[in-house]
Amino acid sequence: MTEPTAINPTPKIQIRGLKKAFGDNVILDGVDLDIGKGESVLVIGGSGSGKSVLLKCILGLLHPDSGSILVDGQEVVGLYGSDLEEVRAKFGMLFQNAALFDSLPVWENVAFGLVQGKGMDRIEAKALALEKLAAVGLNEEVAELSPAELSGGMRKRVGLARAIASNPEIIFFDEPTTGLDPIMGDVIDRLIVQCVRGLGATALSITHDMASARRISDRVAMLFQGKIIWSGPTKDIDHSGNPYVEQFIHGSSEGPIQMQIRSL
Ligand SMILES: Nc1ncnc2c1ncn2[C@@H]1O[C@H](COP(=O)(O)OP(=O)(O)OP(=O)(O)O)[C@@H](O)[C@H]1O
Ligand SMILES: [Mg+2]
């Protein structure tokens, strides 16, 4: 085992030497990252740098080529079936587009994992769903609507209520505020912080939105060319001294990161 982090002696998630390629296209090339218990870590990186691939490897939706992902000290790389499900029971996930089922009312979307995954009866699951919806500021009327009837901000709230429905120990957020106006983005960020703290959960997020990054994370890690090239407290991000991080947070096209724009 490698040395423990300064933040917590037993990381909630410990990633070492994680590699993933699609054919010749190397996406993750030895990612090392520790996420302490109760910590909120944010991964930043350009479009196509492999942020979602990293998240999918942790969730067990993609199988890495090599490396290790420990969750509470347990190796999850190579887990299948019920063993994988057992680890996944610790996870909550807010997908980028909220990924709601339009054929189900809002409350059933929130209760889905409780009924399907945990075998909870529908009445109990509905009561819990309503409680979680209230926690994100949505009332019983909204619970009966179809997701198609909601605004983008409301969909995110429903996605958040679903992500926290089973009181997960670890919550993943993929671009939680992308596509929202700045005020709704702030509202969602506050709810995220409130929910994560309320559960005492550990959080791993991905975002392009630096305002959001500053609000929701304790620590930022930057992914570039398949590796974490910088990691530090969010409050230090403006003084990282790292030219890649500086270019990224200032959204500048000039610097060491060169966009590969394929001409048609
Ligand atoms: N299932 C897959 N099969 C083949 N290539 C894939 C697959 N999933 C992702 N990739 C490739 O991996 C690279 C990284 O993709 P990923 O979705 O992780 O990027 P990202 O950092 O999340 O970008 P964005 O910020 O645009 O969401 C891309 O080049 C993508 O084409
Ligand atoms: Mg992505």
C-alpha cells in the first residue's frame, strides 16, 4: 500500500495506477487519487480528458485495463454481480442530464432504487421519496408530475433527491450545474453541500463550472493526458503555480493545454 493521505489515514476511495484505453486511444494513463472520508473532491479537466470515464470505472460501469480502486479498503476492480452490487449500495449518483425516466412520475423516479434495488414496499418508498423531495425544496404536487413537465433546475433537484434517496455514503456528481442559469446553479450547489453534509457523505464531482467548483469542493484534482497533474485545496486554486491549472481556471486558449481541433 502507498502512504496514507494527510487528510484522512484511511481514504474512502483510493485509486492507484488506473489505466483505461479504448483501442489505441489511451484515456487514463495511471491515475492516482485519494478521497478522504467526508471530503468533497472535484475533478477538473478539458473536454474528452477522461473525467466521465474515471467516474464510470469507479461505478463499475467500465472495466479498467489495470490499476486499483479501493472503496473502504475493498478492491472493486474486477468485481461483478452481487459483490459489485454490494459496493454500489454505498453510492448515489447525479447524472449530467439528471437521466430521469419520463414514463414515471417524479416520486417514482426518486423511489426507483429503493423499490427495485432494496425491495422496499411502495408505500414506504413513496413516503421516503417525498421526504427527500422536500429536502431539495419540492412539494407533493411536484412529486406527481412527469419529469417532462419540469424545468431544468427542477430536474436537477429531482436527480439530487434520487441521488440521496438511499442515504449513500459516497455521492458522485457529473456536471451538476451545467446548463443552469447562475442563480439556479447556486441554489443547486447549496443543496448539494447541504445534502452531502447532512448525510456526512463523501463526494466526488466533475464540473467545468469554476464558480460551482469553489462552492462545492474541499479539494480539486486536475486530470490531463491521463494523469492527475495537480491536486490541492480549493481555496488555493488561484495560487496553484501550475500553468495547466491556471490556463484551465481562466478559460484561456493560450497556454500549455492545446485543444485538438480536428478539421473536417
Ligand atoms: N465507451 C467508449 N468507447 C470508446 N471511447 C470512449 C468511450 N467512452 C469514452 N470514450 C472516449 O474517451 C475519451 C474521454 O471521454 P470522457 O467522456 O471521459 O470525457 P470527459 O472528460 O468526461 O469530457 P466532457 O467534459 O466533454 O464530458 C473521449 O475521447 C471519448 O471519445
Ligand atoms: Mg464527461
